[in-house]
Amino acid sequence: MSATSSEPASPRVPPSRQLALGVIATGMLMVILDGSIVTVAMPAIQSDLGFSPAGLSWVVNAYLIAFGGLLLLGGRIGDLIGRKRVFLAGTAVFTAASLLAAVAISPATLIAARFLQGVGSAMASAVSLGILVTLFSEPAERSKAIAVFSFTGAAGASIGQVLGGLLTDALGWHWIFLINLPIGLLTLAVAIPVLPADRGPGLAAGADVLGALLVTAGLMLGIYTVVKVADYGWTAAHTLALGAVSIVLIALFLVRQATARTPLMPLRILRSRGVAGANLVQLLMVAALFSFQILVALYLRNVLGYDATRTGLAMLPAAIAIGAVSLGVSARLSARFGDRAVLLTGLALLTGVLGLLVRVPVHARYVPDLLPVMLLAAGFGLALPALTSLGMSGAKEDDAGLVSGLFNTTQQIGMALGVAVLSTLAASRTDALLTRGESQAEALTGGYHLAFAVGTGLIVAAFAVAFTVLRGPARKPRPPAMPRNANPPAAPVTTA
């Protein structure tokens, strides 16, 4: 039986690669889930283990510093010794550290476990995109795979807030860590046979020990400085001094990479317009959108009086909208219109998200005031897969892990900067409004309005960078025009 088709049939992804994608996505989900699930359980952890208010912040900070500081190094090591090895080792470290966190009986033990979780997360996350782009080399397949990967990251935060509240209320905070054990063990069991084995050239091909020390120390110190801004302020000597040291260390790292015989991060990857532009867009976009995740949750709890579970459920439509778009239509739109056009459309929708939040009232009603915001968050389901494709498009096979690590590092820096800058602005505005005599709810809402306005500006800046810097693939030249009397070519015939 024959049929006429104007388009070739989409290639079928072999089951082994579908399993490999499932493994990578599950690992990503576990990492993101852990980052958000912990925030809900913080009050219970403080009460049970006797954390001081200042010490409690290290339950989050220890993880962020290790995670953000080691991503670039983890990605490069994956290129040198094999990305599968690094993914398996990172997942094993994260799973073991989760068990240690679950049985912690002192603040010091929990903080150490959280640091180790960050180390494991950095190792596994740094190479995930590198494995994905080498596993799915055909553009249509890669777009679909990246959409799945992006969805798990975007949805993990919302799911974590709901799950964290349910587990903490029903079983206790220990279970927010214990839940990682079956997920981690299952991921390892499936990853060993299905992830492609790869052998890098060895550490000798890029064993720049000094460069590794410089970039790891610089990133860790920089992230520590940013997350402590809330305690010291932007103009404090502590912030300025440590920030300056961090910048010097990163600058020395770049100088080292330009002169080293076997650099840890060959600077040629930054000459790629796609890599450099996509990382800058991501920095701006993530910094703005973290205000959506964190500050909207604070608004729901502190202004509208929602509890933890209700807050998570209120934000669930955003995760559903992101999932429906990223899994359902983003790959098809990218195939038809190009990643750049899809990215710009997603950023335009996200401008509407934060723009609507600038006007959210003190006594908001969920359906008319907040539900449209959650639904417009579908723009993230368009923007992130397209941005990831653009950012990884300039990666050669030998550098895929490094480019993946760089992309994830930029994401973590954007998150840290977004929280520090926007939360500080919101708090300062709130204090000023309280001094002026406004109520607690009005002052908090005014502070959030300022943060959302700045976030809107960051998204607009991301749109401008994407529009001017990023370029889609060159269009194929049109075939020469046929003479009017020439017969058109026959339509391709496929056998069903």
C-alpha cells in the first residue's frame, strides 16, 4: 500500500536511547526536587536539630556552594575520563549523602551531608547535557530530548514544594532525604547498562590542576558571597572584600586558560556566538524567574496566608503548563520556526508573567489574579528547551561535558544572584513602607512589586540579547526557478 507524503517520517528513537533519556531526566529531577523539597522542611529541621537562625541557612548554602562551584570542573572531568563514569559516580555520591542527611542527629552532620549532596549533584548534572547531545545527534530527536530534560528541571521545583509539605507533615523531615534512596538506586541500576560507554583522552590531556583550583575556589567563594548578602548587605566590607577576591580568582583562571598547555576550559568555546549568547541569556532569565519561584511562594504564604501544601498546589498549574508546552509543542515549533524564534516567543510570554505580578493586589483572588500568571509560565516551556539547544549547538563532541557544565554553572550563578538581588530589593522596599506606616501585608506586597518590576527588566534585557546576539542556522538556498513549461518533480512516495 502506498501513500503520498510531503514530509519524511520522523525517526523512531530506539528503546535503549529512550531508557537513557529517562535515566538522565530522572537524575535531573532528583537533583532539582531535592533543592526545593528542603526549603519546605526547614522549620521542622530547625526545631528537631536545634539550628540557630544563622546556622539554618547553611542547610541550603552548603549545597549551593558545592553544587555551583564544582559544575565546571565536573563537566571537564567528564570529557577527560568519560561522562558515564562521572554521572554514575555523582549519582552514587548524592544517594549516599542523602542517607547520611536522613540519619543526621546534629547540625554539623546535616550540613556536611548537604555539602556532599552538592558534590554529587554537580558531578551528575555537569555531564547530563553532554551525554544527551552526543546520544541524540539528529536535530529533531535532540529537540524532543532536550524538551523532556528541561521539563523535569522546571517541574521538579513545583513538585518538590508539594511533596515536601506532604512528607514533612505526614512522616517527618527525614523522609525528604530518604525518598532519594530508591530513586538514586534505580537510576544507577538502569544507567549502568543503557548509558553509552565513552572514553575520554585521560586526565593528562587536560589536567590543569592550578586552573581547577582557581575556578573552583573562585566560584565557591563567589556563590558564598552572594548567598550571604542578605546577612551583610551589598556595601559591607565582608561582601566587597570576598567579592573582589572571587573576581580576581576567576580572572586568574581565565589568564591561566589562555596560557596553559592543557587548559581545563579551552577558551575557544567562548568564541562560539551560540554558547556565549545562550549563557548570557540564561543568566538574565534565571535571575528573573527565580523571583517567580521564591517570591511568589513567599507572597502566597506571608500575604495571603497559604500553608506549605496549599502553596505548592497553587503553583502546580505553572508546572503543568510548562510540561504541556515543553513536552507537547516546543520541539515541533523549533523544528518549524527555529530555536531562536521559539526562544523569543517564550521570553515575551515570561515578560507578561512578571509584568502581571507587578500589579498583583494585597487581597488577591487566585483565579482572576494569579491563575493567568501560572498559565503564562508556559513561556518557560518554550524558552528553556530552545535556549538549551542554542547553547549546546556550538559544542563539539570532545567539549560537550564542558559546555554542559558551563551552561549549568551559569544557571546556578543566575539563581544565586536572582535570590540575593531581588530578595534584598524586596526587603529594603518592605522596610521603607513599614517605616512609612503601611500595614505588614501592604509593605510586603510593595516589596514584591519592586522585585517583580526589576525581574521584568531582566527578562526584557534577555530578549534584547537573544534578538541581537543569537542567530538561528543559516537557511538553505532555494533551488533555482524552473522554466514555466517544465514538469514539477513527482511527490515522494512512501510505502506504508
